[in-house]
Amino acid sequence: MFENRVPHMLDNDYTPYSALDIFVKDMGIIARECLSQRVPLHISTIAHQLFLAGSAAGWGRQDDAAVVKVYETLSGVKVEGRLPVLKKEAVLQSLPSEWPLDPIDDIKGLIKKNAKTLIVLDDDPTGTQTVHGIEVLTEWSVASLVEQFRKKPLCFFILTNSRALSSEKASSLITDICRNLRTASNSVENTEYTVVLRGDSTLRGHFPEEADAAVSVLGEMDAWIICPFFLQGGRYTIEDIHYVGDLDQLVPAGDTEFAKDASFGFKSSNLREWVEEKTSGRIPASSVASISIQLLRKGGPDAVCERLCSLQKGSTCIVNAASERDIAVFAAGMIQAELKGKSFLCRTAASFVSARIGIVAKAPILPKDLGNKIESTGGLIVVGSYVPKTTKQVDYLLRIPS
């Protein structure tokens, strides 16, 4: 019985091969007969009551494995199996065709109408890897921020390194930076900005603490945007599940070594549930909105704008994406919404930033680009991560003959 029913429970598959009500009927017959014969049924009587409770809750016509829902209701713990590891190519090919128009030119045009500067608070030094020609501040005095605002830049980064701090210190740091941003912007005429909390594409970092700190200074936003897609790192969000690419597979983020991080560990791969988990239930999964890949690829930027404008103030919205075109479509729609007066606080990986400011990737810099005419081999490899995957990469590198 256990071997047969448990897979149904884990798959949430309650197709009625043997209805729960049949169990109620049969166990009721047994209970009445044993009562007439004065035969005690200690365990069976309790089991009968549990199945009866399931029937009373409306699950009587479902498979008898649905009795697990009674336990879920009593304990508050949901029984579910691990999400499957997917074949990357098969999944990507199964998605609708990308939005046919490249939104980058539209984004550049929209930016001219939208005077907001994008300010990226980068929680470690890797956030700039998808941009070029953008200034990075390593200190955030009011004077430095005023100087930046006077330049009217599309974007600038502030390197906070907050991922290396405790939650309390990270919150305090973001609060101080946002206060300085507010003071500096008030000192420069016609200055508006949108803040991006650039975080890790594998969901590690101080969320929601940094977001809470930002809105405590900047005020409530129309929505928090959660967008961890990062193509270069193989991070995809599909049907609200965040995946980490591993060769030809897509592994749910909650089943990777990143989810076991000592400081920022998590269990949920579904981003709606991840938000609920990280906020300790303050933001329930059921209240989290979602921008689907279907909406991005069939509706385009206008549909994104309409969806964002329909959100209740103070919402949290996750963004699905499986390509850089998807992110560009979202960015274009978000700018349209900003032009309609909407305000957003973004928690994203690096790919969003380049799309939001219309930056196109450049080829890696070659020695000749730096004026070096001497052909030579070799280079410096900097290892800055301590996760098991990096250790494997270094081990592989060391085995390559020099």
C-alpha cells in the first residue's frame, strides 16, 4: 500500500484508482462488525477517522492517497516530491517562439523619454560583467552621488559588497546609501532614479532585508521585481521554477549546492514559494504575481506594461525568462510602465541591467585592443568562489597539460 500510494502523493496525482470514499465505506463496515463482536480496533479506528475527515473536506471522490491532505492540513506541511531535472534543449525547444522584434532599439528610444537613472547596488563585484562604459562607485558620499547625478547618466553602479556582511549590517548599509541617494537627488534638479539590488543568480543574498531597507527610505513601490535570469551562468526561470544549467540539464535551484549555502540557504525552486520562504510567510506565494514566458513571447512589451500597471501597489512580481530577448522584452515593458508613473524596486541578476539600459554585448578585449603588439600566451586566473562546482572546475583546470 505504501509503495503504491506514496508516488501519487509526491506527484500530487489523485486520479481515483480507488476512491477515498470507498475506504470510508469499507472501514466503516469493518468497524461496525468489530463493534458488534466486541473486537477493539485501536489503529483502524483512528485511520477511519482520518479518511472520514478527508471525505468531509470534499476529497471523497479523489484517490484514497488524498488522505495525505488531511495530514497536510493538520501539520501545515505540504507533501511534495522533488522537482525533476530537465533536458535543457528539449525544454527550450518546447517554449513558444521568441518575440519577433528586437526591443533594444525601442529601449534606447524609451530611455530618452524616461529620465530615470538606473542605480545598481551591487552586492558583490561580479555584477558589472554584462555592462561596459558604466561608472562604478566604491563609496557613496552625498558629494559623490551629486556629482554622478549631474552627469545625467543612464546608469551607475555602487559596489556595496553587502553579501559579505551580516543581515543587520547589510540592511544598515542599504539604508545609509538610500538616504544619501535621496539627499543627493534632491540637490540636483529634475533627478529621478530606479534602484536595482543586483544579487546572485542562484538566489543567494540578503532578501528581503535589503529590499525592506530600501523601501524604508525610498517609500513603497508599486512592485518589487524578482528576476534572477542570467544566461551566461545558465540560470533560467520557466513556469516560475528557477533552474541552474549543468551541461545539458536544468537542475531546480533548490536542489543545487547553492541552496545549501551556510548563510543564504533555501529549499524552494519555485520563485513564488521562495519569496514566501525568505519572507517567513509575510509575502505568501499565492500573492506573488508572475510575468510568464508566454506573455513575453506572445504579447511583447505592451503586454508586460499592461500586466505591471495592473498590479496592486506593494506587489511582488517574478519574471520568467529563458533568453536575452525575453529580458529585453520585459525591460521595454517595464520602462513603458515607468513612463505611466509606476515605480519599481528590482532584485535581479546581471542580465537585467544590460537589457534595461539597452547595452549590447561586446566581444572580449584582446591584447591588441590594449595596444599590446606582443603575442604571448598565458594569463591570470582568479578564483573567487568557494562552492563545490568551482572546486571541480579548478581541479579540471589543473589537470590540463601546460
